[in-house]
Amino acid sequence: CQSSKLAGAETGFDPLYLSEYIDIKWAREAELKHGRICMLAATGYFFQEFLALPGFPGYTPNGIEAATSVSPESLAQIVLFMSVVEYNSNLNKWTQDTMFTDPKREPGNLGFDPLHFGDNKASRARLEMAELKNGRLAMLAFSGMIHQTLVTGKPVWASLQDIFA
């Protein structure tokens, strides 16, 4: 785990010894991908209580109900977009045995850096660690938001007002 030279690997946290059986780069790729998705999801889950598309017929501030109020065509469009991004990012290399056959490929690097954050080598390691930690926090936050909505039956902000009232 520590010999992978990945951001965060120096802590050596691997209590189940998964890095002995799973390629650590493949696991880091999955962790970064899920972290990025949850950073967007946590932000969207919270703000959709207050913002809505004008005239959208199925709007509800409850995130659980909002997922089922979207038309099947809209969901198909979202899944199609995600599939295209996933296919193009992996270039038909899906398993941990084939994904990192190119030694230049870094976990999580999709070649999309419009603001050129990766150009500064001095701050790159710090930014990679920040992304990793924020992604881990977002995964916990999003799952907490989902469970809070399931338990209370109310949107996140409305249930927080009830809890702290």
C-alpha cells in the first residue's frame, strides 16, 4: 500500500489487507470516482430543496421522492451520458488487470483540467490529497443525507430545522 506512491498511501491504513489482493491503483481509481460523484451528489441533494427548474411538473424538495418523479426518458439521458463518459475514460479497459497496463496512466486522471491546477507540481500533491479527503467526507455526507431523509421523511434542511428547533 505504501509503495504505491499514491496520495494518502503513506498512512498505511489497510486493516483488512485488501491491497494484497486488489490493485491499489484500481481501488484508488474507484475511490476517486465515487468521491467525485458524491461531492456533486451531496451538493445537489442539499440545493435541490431550494432550486427547481421553472415549470418542472414533478418538483419536490424531498430528494428521495425527486429521484422517482423524473421521467424515464430523463433518467435514460443521464445514464447514457454517464455511460459515454465512463467508456471514454477507460478506453475499453475495465478490470484491475487491464486498466493500468499503460504505466503513464494515473488513477483518477481523466485528462480534464481546464483550470490547469495540475501544471503546478508544488501544489499538485496537496490538491490530490484535498480531493481525496473531501471525496471521503462527501461519501459519508451523502449517505448521511439519504438516511436522514429516510428516517425523518422530510428534506434535509427541513428536518435539521426540526432537530435544532
